[in-house]
Amino acid sequence: MAEIRRYDIISDTHGYLTPELLDALQGADVIVHAGDICSLSDFRTLQLIAPVQACLGNNDYASDYPPTVRARKVFYGSGLKWQVSHYRERLNLSLCDVAICGHTHTPFLERDEWTGTLVMNPGSPTAPRRSRPSMGRILCEEGRVIDAQIITLR
């Protein structure tokens, strides 16, 4: 039986990791951050919980983070190709299996009708717009997504 891995998806934390978010992230295998981290200290805190795959947001400066944090992040996990960009319009859905974006602070989860790519914006756990504080969670086993959801935080 293939190993199930848990990817916790966040964006737009803007320099503040709430206690509720930190509790929810416990047990993650990987944390994916879609930009506007706004704090190297917060980035390091997330790294203490799980490996972090992150991209830069419009309020982040590349010089503040390790060189692995770029405007668009591509990585492989659980036999899937992931793409992470702060802006949805900068994602190339034909080149990945899972696409993560942020910026709007409004969560959504959908499958692209043309490519079949899973696309998620987890919203924001600290500064939500038109929604409650939120994050995303994607469970994968080798080569497939077995569950994806938006999680509302307190």
C-alpha cells in the first residue's frame, strides 16, 4: 500500500501565524505557502513543523528568503508535479498536476475543465476577504490526489 502524505496549503499570512493555524499544521508532511509570507521568522517557524515549499508574494522580497523561494515554485511530491504562484494567472495548468495560488485571500478549490489539474487558493488564515480564516489540505498517495479540502479556522 502506498504511503499517504499530507500537504497543508497556506497563503497570505502577512507576518502573522495564528495559534489556530499553527495547531492545524501539526502533523503535515509538507507545508506549501503561496506567498505573502512577509516574515523570515515565520518561514523558519513553518520549517520547524514540516518542509516548506513556498513562492514569493507581492509583499515578499527575494533577498529576505532562501534562494529556493521564487516567484513561481515547481516541485515534485507524491509522484505529482506541483506549481505554486501567488497569482493564479501565472500558473501554467498544462504543466502540472496540482496548482496552488494565493493573493485574493478568498479560498477556492476546483478541477480545471481542460487540463484536469487540481487548482487551489487556500484563502488567508490571518486576513480573509469575503470568507472566514482558512487553509487548504491535500492528501496524496503515489501519483494521485485522494482528498482535497478547504479548512475553515476559528
